[in-house]
Amino acid sequence: MDQIMRSDRSPLFRKTISPWYDSEAFCVVVILLMVVVSLFSLCGLWAAQDNLAYNSYLWVPVSLLLMCLYVIFSIAIRLARRFSRQEDPYR
């Protein structure tokens, strides 16, 4: 009498819930912020090249620029994969 119907496996129609830090809007915001930080590092690069006393510190803006570019490309690849997996709603 007390039988509960249980499914053997999870249904396939469920949409996976991505965390807030992996949403499209947040990824776009992070890319825009990384572009701003990249511009800041380019300004630091130009300032360090102009002043001879700061030539030995060129590694700081270069490393900041490389890290920003890495973040931009990794998030752009993630977004591109996500958009390529989405089905065409007009099919």
C-alpha cells in the first residue's frame, strides 16, 4: 500500500543550472574589466619604457597584460563553446 514510484535515473529534460559566476552576463563583465586592466598595463608598459629608472620593472606590466589576455581568451573560448552547443530555435 505504501509504495512510492521512484525513477531509476534522472530525467533528461532537466536543464543544468550554472552558477552565477559562470553566467553569460558575468563572463561579459569580466571580459570588459580585463580589457580595462589590459589598457592599464599597456599604459604602465609605456611609462616604464619612457623612464630609464623603471626599465627593470617592465616585467610587472607585461605579466599583468599576459594574465589579462589569458583570462580574456579562456572566457571567450568558454562562451564560444556554450553558444555553439545551443540549438537553433528556428529549426
